[in-house]
Amino acid sequence: MTEPESDEKQVVVVTGAASGIGAGIARHAHARGMAVVLADIDAAALDRASADLGGALTCVTDVSDSRSVHALAELAFDSFGRVDLLFNNAGIMRAGFLWQLGESDWDAALGVNITGVVNGIRAFVPRMLDQGGAGRVVNTASVGGFAPGPMMSPYSASKFAVVAITECLQMELSMIDAPVSASVLAPGPVVTSVFDNPFGTVSHPAVDRMVTQMRELLDTDGLDADTFAELVFAGIDRGDFWLAPQGEHLDTMVRQHTATILERREPVIRQSFR
């Protein structure tokens, strides 16, 4: 991404910044000398993340609430006058058998994972366009946004939506020759707390086997959040739209899923990402 035409630091806003991938992105941005604004719904965790970065600016934010996200944008622009990089990264997992998931599970997952991204775009992009100069909006999807997986229907559906939203955003920005660009971030296995207890109290032999498989994948192929963040920023520096630090996982899933469609086969559970 092109540096702003001044000696001022680039300004980065990260939602879901108090843990996992978001925390890794925030740490790497800080290490690069960027001014970082941390947003998360967990106030205590947010304070700890801020302290780790020497007192970074924070904003307790519920991304599913448009007023909360607009307040985050106002804080960032009032404090720094610009935002160069926005990471719409906040996301949650709701998992279980599709017929057992409740309305509240769907509302929570779609509210954070889809509406949260849309709220970020609506609150920040008009201001980023008005400020002039290059900028980038990075929306966190998942390799699971390209091929669905069992037991994670709200997550899969929401991440598919994030991919589509980000492609639409980039096309629309291109239509007006905007200096602001978009990228979709597609993490593969990253060592975070999301797989500590992914299916809660759901108990079934098939589920137990799936959890074992997921944890084995993390052990063999999982990246820590800081290594992952370094690869993300390398992609941003290149101007990549598709930010896939673990491209081998994404490529395998896309090929397998596309082949299933083109050959009109019934979807099956993938036993491997290789």
C-alpha cells in the first residue's frame, strides 16, 4: 500500500483486536511503526492488548451495532485525521448440527460475521474516500468461505458472504477509480482459541473425530498469529486482493469444491486439506 504523502504514521483500525488473528495484526502494525486503534467487545481483554502495545488507542465496539461502529470511526478520525488500513476482522463461531442450532446462534454469527463487516464498510469507506490518498479495507473471511464444512453452517454461510461482499466492494471502488482498495483475508489453520471447544456440549462420535482432525491439522500446519500477520502485511504490501497466507489450503479447497460442483457430485466431508 502506498504511504500517505506526509511524515505522519499510517493509521490502522483493527476490530476483534483483543485476541487471536486480530491481536497478531495489531502487534505487527505497531512493530511497523503504525498508529493502531484497537476495537473489541471484550473491554478487559482490550485493555490488556493496549498495554502490550504501550497504550494504543482503544474503543469497546460491538460490530453488529452500526452506532457502535460509527462511534469507532469517529474516534479514529477525530484522533488521527485519517485511516489508512481498516481490518474488519471481528468474528465468532457458532457450531453444531444445523437442525439443532437456535435462532440466537444464527443471529449472533450473522450479526458479527456479516453485518459487522458491512457496518465497518459503511462507517469507514466514505471517510476514507473523502480523506484522499490510498487506503485499504481488509475483510476477514476464511478458507471456509470457499468450501463449506459440516457442523459450522452459520460460520460457513457468513464467511461465504464476506468473500462476496469484498469482491463487490472492490468492483465498486474500481468503478469510480477510487484510491481505496479492498482485500479478502482467507486464513487457514491459525493457532487461536477458536478450536479449544468448537462444538460446545455437542457429543457424537462423528463430531469427536472431526474435532480430532481439526486439532491435528493445527498441530501440523497451524501458524501462530504473529507469523500469520507478517504474511498478511506482505500481501498488503504487494497490493493483493486475495490475502491467503496459507495458499496451499485455499487452493486445495477451491479445487475440490469446484470439482464437486462441475461434476455434479454430492458434497462430502473432506478428510484432508492436501
